[in-house]
Amino acid sequence: DTEVTQTPKHLVMGMTNKKSLKCEQHMGHRAMYWYKQKAKKPPELMFVYSYEKLSINESVPSRFSPECPNSSLLNLHLHALQPEDSALYLCASSQGALPPDTQYFGPGTRLTVL
Amino acid sequence: AQSVTQLGSHVSVSEGALVLLRCNYSSSVPPYLFWYVQYPNQGLQLLLKYTSAATLVKGINGFEAEFKKSETSFHLTKPSAHMSDAAEYFCAVTPRGGFKTIFGAGTRLFVKA
């Protein structure tokens, strides 16, 4: 099983809402990632978790709050977002956090902030 | 700082023709190099990667890429395009000793019947 699942597929939220994105993998991978992808742009790294600890935060605004409850799950909590945060949010996982381990991507959550 | 450049935001080929997507990196030390494909409304899928073994890397779906240190390039090729190859292709690099993967701007491949 080389699948990374993400829920929901689509999310529409207002600027005052609180919502969460969920990512799950059952490949035994110990590194998990959040990327943000704007339309017609490449993915941009947001966070990296390695062995359930946050190892990289790419200066992401605090309105995005990641959480890794266990080695299979990764959440991204959203609060007080701005319309410019609308994007495709991709989750990925890899065996370890050391390159060149292959990153396996989920299908993404399409987020629209009104 | 490490960067990666993909020449051509759009490439159009006829079905059965050669596919050539260009990628150049900027680094005195060759990084790890990757090619990913993204179909509409989907995540990214790894096509192939260069770590430091053979300079000609074979990937999935008939794609291959050649690492050329003298040209700091890692171009992606496929001898014969299929309609199903139409997608966005990203070249990406991870510096040796680093953790962050940096993606190129992407190249949209169109395949004409």
C-alpha cells in the first residue's frame, strides 16, 4: 500500500472559521510533510515532521498549526485564514526525512477561503 | 542558494514524437534530483530520481533522465509520447546534506493527436 490519503477533498471556509485538514499513511513512514500549491505554481514546503516531531517550519504564519498525533496521522489546523491562503494543500510522507527518500504525495485538499 | 530552472512553461508534441523536458540546477555540488508528474486535480507522483549512481536514470511510464554534471542539467525524455502523458511535470532538487526539496516552476506537456 503506497497510498497517502487526505480529507476532505474540498473545503470552503470563512475567514473566522476553524477547520482542520487530515492526512494519513499506513506505509510505516516516519517523515510527513505539508506543502501549499497555488494555481499554476510549484508546491512550496510548509512543515516537516520527523518521528512525530516538527523538524522544519518554513516561516509559516501561525494561523496554520500542524499536529502529528502519531506516526500515521498528520493534521493541519486552520484558523483566521485569509483569501490568499486559498490553494491546494498537499501532504506527503517518506521513509525517513533524509533525502533522497522518495516522497509519496496525497491527492490534496482544495481549500477556498471566502 | 540552491535553485532549479525548467526551460519552457509549455511544451507541445505530437503523439508518438520525442518528449524532451529541460531542467537545470544551480549548485557546485550536484544535488539529489527528481522528476515528478502531476495530473489535473491530483497529487504529485515520482517519475524518477538521481542519487549518485548511474547518470542515466530510468523511471516509470517509459521516462528517463540523464544527469550531466558539466551542463548542470537533468533533462527528462521519452521516446514516444502518449496522450496519457499530458500533465504538469516538475523537476526538483534536494541539496546534499539538506532536507528541503525545491521544485522548479513546472512544464505543462501537451500531446496532440
